[in-house]
Amino acid sequence: MQIAIAMFDQFTALDAVGPYQVLVELPHTEIVTVAAARGPVRDDRSLTFQATAAFDEVTEPDVIVVPGGLITRRMVRDRHPVIDWIGAVHPTATWTTSVCTGAVLLAAAGVLTGRAATTHWVAYDQLAALGATPTEQRVVVDGDVVTAAGVSAGIDMALTVAALIAGDAMAQTIQLGLEYDPQPPFDAGSPAKAPGAIHAPLSDWMRRREAALLS
């Protein structure tokens, strides 16, 4: 089983690394990191990853994982090559998945038209504009597409996919091996729970950052 994790400059690292850490534990699995060209790919902070294949070299993956980042709005505007790759490989994939604003890229490729999906809360409006039906769920399974909310939800998405592929016991075994037992020190992980004094300035910063990336 080939699992292809898409990468592009300024993606959010945990969107890709979280699912990788889960899915690499599935038996008989080949993980390939794929980008517009082989070679180094920078995340949105200071890490550099290695794409082991180019988009045109990965044509029939069994599972697709598409991360997000604040750069995705510009990627949609400029029709980044990952969008056409998603559109090309989705029809033969068993599972097409996204984390955070990676759902925006799925939607731009036509994968989410008429489907329920989730994404980072800052991108609900864009997801709807591209033909999807946004929900506030942490993970959404709609047919052969699985979408996750922001960043850390990618681990939940990957465990969901692991169960769909290999059964609940395997997914639970992976979860235990990772000791994934979230007990955050604060209950502020969604707009509905975060204090307004935290949510408002963060939302403003993220939208200003997106606008700057569009220029």
C-alpha cells in the first residue's frame, strides 16, 4: 500500500508529520513524500523536509494526505501544481485525506464538491466558496474522503484512516504505541472554547498573514 504525503513550500509541518507517525505503523506500507519536484521543501517556520518523488512520478497512490498552511489561499489563486495532482490521483485512490487547510486544496481540485468536510476554523468561508459543506467536527468521513480540522487533528484523522484500513485493534495499538492520550493544560482548542481575548487577536493575525501571503 502506497501512502503519498503531499508537500509544498510553507506547509504546516505537523499537518504532515502527525499523520505520517500514525500511518507509517500500518503493515505493508510504503510512505512517499511528493512535491512539484524532488528535493528540499521548507515548512512555514524553519524546518526543511525532503520530497522523495515528484508529482508526475506518483500516479496511483492508495492513500493521499494533503497538509495545509496559511499559504493555501494563494495556492488556490495561483493554481499550484498540487491541485492538479490531487485531481488526477483522487479517482483511483482508496482514501483521499487532508489536514487543516489542506481541505481547501481538495476543494479546489473538485474533490469536495457537495461533500461535508472540515478544515481549520479560519478557512470555513473559503471551503464553502469552493463547493464543500463545512462542519465543525474534528474529523469528517464522507465516502472515500476524510478531512481533519486544524493541525493537531491530523493525528485523529490518521487513526480514523488506520482503523478503516486495518481495523480498530490496529488503530488502537498504534495509538497506544504513540501514547496519544491528550490532556491539554487548557480548554481553549476551538473558537467555541477559547476566551474572546485570545480568539479575536489570533483570528486577526491569521487573516492579516494570509493577506500578506497573497501579495
